[in-house]
Amino acid sequence: MFPGPRASRDGPVRYELAAFLHAPPDVFVVGKLGLPGQPQLTMGGTIATGGTIGRDAMASVTTERRAQRGMRIAAVGDIHCTRNSQGAFQGLFAQIASSADILLLCGDLTAYGLPDEARVLARELTVAAKMPIVSVLGNHEYESGKENEVQQILMDTGVRVLDGEACEINGVGFAGVKGFGGGFDRRSLEPWGEATMKRFVHDAVDEVLKLGSALARLRTIHRIAVLHYAPIRATVVGEPLEIFPFLGSSRLEEPLNRYTLAAVFHGHAHNGQPEGRTTGGVPVYNVAMSLLERHFPGKPPFRILEIPSSPRSETAHPETPRTRESVVARHSQ
């Protein structure tokens, strides 16, 4: 019996289960029951009196805890899963599953956009199968012309792949697009001259329109945009200037400033910066995995956004100005 929380991994679980049983935390000693062959996954818990607590009870604890502390959203991108990546990401996804309530995947999930790579990734994600996962595709998913197959494989595992769509999970709204290039601010490409150049810019504008349409459909207080390409220059600084036009487009910033957003996540710029803000003050986080490994050495490569509890929806029009709710973003612990 212990008078307070311990530093061990099961300390928080012990405390929350004791609270669920309406007993002082120094009465019950709780241990985790792992799944056979997969000890990192929990099937229930044991208490000192010899009883057990099943997954339903533990799920109730999780729901109550979430209502008290708000929502934790993990984000990572550019993992570049290959055919030989079996087992390479299970540890990462298991850490995410134990640290957050929702996972965002910001594109470039595969190395060459091959269905076999997507199947490996789908198996890696099984350790996080109980949590909602929202994703967008990246440019690597288009490399082999199999992007539709890759998307379907991910969707068959329960991943919500957004391409101009929106979804709501536990009162938080998500809008997702891949995005596209074109450059930033006054140095953005314009649809002038050759037809190829015009098509390039038109493709970027199409992504902007899809993003705006998705955000307009959300009626939640908290909204998050999920992209692959960068919407601001600040998070690509550090990359060679010559490739800035291929890393993102500030055209994507316009719908982000038009609506009240809690945060924007993107990847793609491996050598950029981990965070910045739009001209309207919206936090933007670059979660390319190699960037996070470099900027936060020794820590798991994903970001956590903490959002306070709030009602599931709002009656105000999404364009109605509102004071942005307090949100806290940090790196994983």
C-alpha cells in the first residue's frame, strides 16, 4: 500500500482505478493484466484483495479522466514506412496510445506509396487500434500512383483519411487536406505563363478551397487542421531556400485565419522548425518525425496538444469571432 502516487508506470493506473472504486488510493494495489503475447496492451487490472477489473471498468476510468483533464491529441508525420518496417513503429504507437486520446498522422506515411508498405503500417498501428486515428496523405503516397489503394488499406484498419473532409471526435473537430506547394508570402508562384505553371498553382488553390470547405462544416468549439504541406514560412526555415516553393504554400493560411482554430499540424519539411504561427495567431506545428527527433533528442518523436474539456458543439456560426480557448502543446514526455 502506498500513500501517494509512485514513479512507476502503473502508478497513475493504480490511482485512477482506486478513484473509480471510490476508495482511498492507499487501500488498493493495482497491477496491469497484459494481453498474452502482447504485454504492452492492457486487458484489465488486479487488486490486492484478489479481484480483477475488466476493460469496461478501465474504459470508464479513461472517460472520466478525459472529462476532467480535457483531450490529449498526439501528432506525427513523415514516418516513411517501408516493406521492411515490420516492428519498427510498434513501440512508438504504443507510447502514443498510452499518452493520448487521438492520433493525427500528417502524411508521408509510406516510403514510395506502395500497397505493401501500407499493409505493414496497418499492422504497426494495431497497438493503437483502440484510439481514433485521423490522417492525411502526403506526396510520398502519390509516388507509385497507388494512392487510392493505400488510402483504402488505411481506412480498412479504422483510420479516418481526410482529403477535404471533416470529422468530429469527442467534441473536437478535424479538417484535413494534403495541401500543396507554391511558396510563401510575396514570393508565392502566380498562375501566369506556361500551362504547366498555371496547373501547379491551380492545384494549390484547389487544396485551399478543400480546406476552407472542410473547416466551414465544423460546428465544434475546438477545430484542428491536419495537413502535409506547410501553410506558413516559419516552419520550413532551415530547409534550402531553393526548395521553399515545394514545401508548402501560404495560400493555405487564408482559411486557417478565417476560422477560429486551436492548432494546425503538418509535416514534409524535415529540416524546418517545430512551430510557428499564422498571421492571425493560430499555432502551427511541424511534426515530421526526423525533425522531432533532432529538436527533442531522447524523447519519443510526437507532439501532444492538450485541449480543455468543452461542450460537444456550438450554436455560433464558425466565422463568428471568438477568443481562442487556452490550449497547451508540448513534446511527448
